[in-house]
Amino acid sequence: MSESDSQEQVAVVLPDGSALEVDADATVEDCAYEIGPGLGSDTVAGKLDGDLVAKEQPVYDGAELEIITDQSEEYLEVMRHSAAHCLAQAVERHYDDVDLAIGPPTDEGFYYDFDNLDVDEEDLAALEDEIEEIIAEDYEIEREEVSIDDAEARLADEPYKLELLSEFAEEADTVTFYSQGEWEDLCAGPHVDSTGEIGVVELLEIAGAYWRGDEDNTMQTRIYGTAFEDEGDLEDFLERKQEAEKRDHRRIGNEMDLFSIQDVTGPGLPLYHPAGKTVLKELEDFVEDLNKDAGYDYVETPHVFKTDLWHRSGHYENYQDDMFIFDVGDDEFGLKPMNCPGHAAIFQDHSWSYRDLPIRYAENGKVYRKEQRGELSGLSRVWAFTIDDGHLFVRPEQIKSEVEAIMDMITDVLETFDLEYEMALATRPEKSVGSDEIWTRAEEQLESVLDSHGHEYDIEEGDGAFYGPKIDFAFEDAIGRSWDGPTVQLDFNMPERFDLNYVGEDNEEHRPVMIHRALYGSYERFFMMLIEHYEGRFPLWLAPEQVRVLPISDDNLGYAHRVANEFDDFRVEVDGRDSTLERKIRAAHDDRVPYQIIVGDNEEADGNISVRDRFEDQEYDVEIEAFKTHLEDEIEEQRTEPDFLQDE
């Protein structure tokens, strides 16, 4: 494309920071050809200000532009979106009167939702075969821009598409359709150029899903699938998926009697059984020790407040759809979705001098968020959960040192569990409170802390909390999955809303800065991750049952109990069942007990024990005191694996 004096120009910003001037009506693909003909011909899609768009999308002045080719990370997302269309085409070839809903790509594949579809797992193979036929036909995937009226005519028999169209019509005069062979769909794209460019597809499962995620709407049939460029990548994914299913915290939680979520008590409301609460209590104690060393004072706030508090904090206007709100007499109340307004109210109840700051409050506070029922899943997404919350009220010049101290606490937690982690700076979201000046100042403060310590981090545009930017930590589990975890958030807005003050050295009132932080994120999510990370085989210090004593025969039962009494500082049980030793060993192994103490006639005669670990290694003639000392050291040092026999 050549520059023309008669054509208005716009400038886009390329990933290297350089500016590219193009005609005002130029598309992403036009820009790619302007950079070079090879890049132009390889263009699959583009990103404008971080949003994935079709290559036919017009650019605009000042946009940050990235060209997407089949070598880009985003290519898999584009290809999976096209695979979702192939699934819908295959379904409509096999089933009559099906209503299409939506079919987006996901982090692990794609899905498509259908109404009036009667299908089960046994039908997936036939649909897969049809998808393979569609890919083999190598249909060109064509994009067409049409008017709203034309779109209504095309979608006359598609009620869900018409509902989406009515929303699109509020923002634009035209919409886009994508077609392949005899089939078409209302879709913004982007897509690959033809079905033949889709690699290998596998359909995974069938589930129910409410239309638009609203439980008051129709329950639809959702078919999940995945797509990769080659068979090797697909096989690797399926192996990881199988491993993830083996580690599913819901299954392990049931096997180990850790928690339950029952219909009679309500969805998303976990009940922690003694074994599960034991693990949680150890996690709580760990954080409480860190808080004590860091100078935090514990506070407690109720589960419910008048909504006057939520109006003042800004949660009502920004968060009310996710809150449980109810009336008591003439007053409106809400279960707390966050602990921070209560902590701000406690700070407000006192007069403070600059000498008093920083003030650090901590609370293991239960909060409630009204997730859609269809999105609830074990401990990973619940209605009621507990945050290991901390809120600090600091002078502006204290921000850097306090954020650094919090980050040290977070890394201490993650490294204790041998978790690899990454950091990201999350900036102002579209829905937020506070001035541009306040947000710029807050983001610059956090960026300064990260930069001054040389931390590598990503920028997550628009992912901040509504009241301020944050540093997010994400960590990987044993099978390489990434989890959101701890966070530290800077807040210049809550102190304004609550009119929080302290008297400065100049004897004038000043506004403190509020810092939000959580070292785990939430106990539920972190507990869930630990269950799956360790596959229920917790480190000794966390294990609900640390040692199990196995008498070889009933004749040794008395000695087994005497040995257990020697270990009463630990969580120890005696397996006194009338069963063989082999079955007792297998039961202890299946129950994921870190150590087994085996006692028989020889051990009883010598006054010692045999020790077996979860790796099925065993040592004989072990002195009781020596093993006790090892357990104490292993717990004190919070080692991640039993290592008594590995030390030998």
C-alpha cells in the first residue's frame, strides 16, 4: 500500500514501538502487507490494543497492532475457534431442528452450546468422523459483512443468535458471518482461511450449561473438544488431562474424607470434615506465624453488613450482581464479598498520628460471592470461601517498603511449597472508581517496586481491582498447570470513600494509602491446588494423619498402642483391625499416610520399631527417639516429602 496525499493517514504502533502510517481505511492485513509481502500473505489475524480480531478488521489511529501468523501463540486459539465451527456444522448435519448458541475457543480447546440436541458420549465418535470429513474437504472459510436487517432474515430460525444480534445492533449497523461449505454462523471471528488448516480434533465430553450462564435460562447441551496442529501435541494434552483427572481434588477429597458439598446444605458451600480442617488449620497457623513476625494485628468482622457500608466502599455499584443481598425490616443487608470495608471502618474508628503508621490488620475472613450455579466446581469456585486477608494503612513514603515486605511473605509461602511462580502488574479495569491521577500514581508505585528489584513481570491491562491496581502471583503445580494465587493491591480510593486520615508531622490531616494483600489468595482455592499438586500426598506437616502404627498381629496390639502414645505429639493412628499386614500396609498407602510404623514380636522384644514410608521403602530396628527427632525436624523445616529413609 502506498501513501497517498489524497488519503487520510492513521498511525499504528508496532510491537517494537515504531509507528506505521497507513491509509485511514486500512485493515490489519493491509498493515501486514505494508510491513512486508511475506508477512501479509502469512497473516491469519491481528491484535488491536490486545484484542484478537479478524485480519479484515480496520485499524485506527494510535492502535497497538500485532500481526498473528501460524507461528504466533494466538494461532492455536484462532484454529480452535474454527474447529468449534466444524463441530456445529457436524452436529447440524447429523441432527435436525438443533438451535445453535455460542461456540468460543478456550484455554484448552473449545466448546459449542446447542438447544434441542439429544446426544450422549457414545455419539461423539460419529461427530468426530464428520469433523474429519469437513477438515478433509478443505472448505474455504469466508467472511461476509451484512446489515442487521439481512442478518435477521438469515437467522429467522435461530432464537439464540437473534438474541445476540439484538445486542450487536445497539453498537453497530453491520455484523459478520463466516461460512464454510453449506454452513454459516454469526461470528466476529477470527478464523483460519480454510477448514483444511485445522490440525487434529478430539471431542472430550458433554455437559449441561445454562444459556448466558444464567440459571434462570434454558439448560443447553455443551460439547467440549480440543484441537492441535499435530497428533503429538494432542497426545501430550490427553496425557496431561488424564493426569489431571487422576488428581481431581473432588475425587481425592472424597477418598480422604477432607470435605463435602451437599445438596441439603446448598451449592458452593463446602463442609470441611476433621481431616480437611486439620490441613486448613496448619495452613492458617503458618500464615499467622508470618503475620505475627511482620507486625500484623488480628481483627474480626461479621459476615453481613448493612448495604450502607457497601455503598460507601463502592462495592454496591460495582459488585452488587455478585452479592447476596436481603432485607431485614426497613434495612437492606448484604453478605460481605470482601473484608476490606470492615477493616477500613475499624481504622476509621480511631485517631491516628503519623507515628502510628503503618497499621496492619489481618483476618481469616469468610466472604460470599454469588457465582452462577453452573460455574460452581468443587473448591475451585464456591459461594463461601475464606481469604487470609491483610489490610495495611500506610503513609505514602512507606508504600515501597511495605509492598516489598508483603512480596517477601508471598515468596516465602510459595517457596515453602516448592511452587514456581510468575508475577504480573494488573492495571485499571474498565469498571473502576477513582480519578485518572490516582490510578496513574498507584500503577507507577507498584511498577517502581517491581523494577527496583529487577523482578520479571507481565502487564495485564485492565485486570486490576475496581479500586486499584495490583501485583498478581501465578504459580505452577506438579503437572504444569497455572493457578492464580496471592496478590498485593494498592488502593488510593477506599481511604477517600471512608475519609480516613492521620495527623502528619506538620500537624495537618493526611490521607493514608490502603494496601490489600492475601498470601494464599483464598484457602479454598489454595487447598484445592495443594490436593491436586500433591495428589493428596501432603507433606508431613500438613498431612491429616502423619503416622499410622500397624501391629503385625493382635498379639502386638498392646505394644502398638504404647508406641502410638510415644508419638502423641503427632497425628498418629493405630490400625487395630483384624486384617493381614499386607492389607494394612496397602490401606495406609491408599490413605496417603506419610509414614507407617510396623511392630511385631521382634520390635516388641527389642523395644524399637520398623519404619515404612509412602515410597514403600522400609527400615528395621529403628529407635523410637531417633524417629521422633526426625519427625520433629521434618515438620519444623516444612519439608515437602517424607525423607527419613532417604537420609539413611
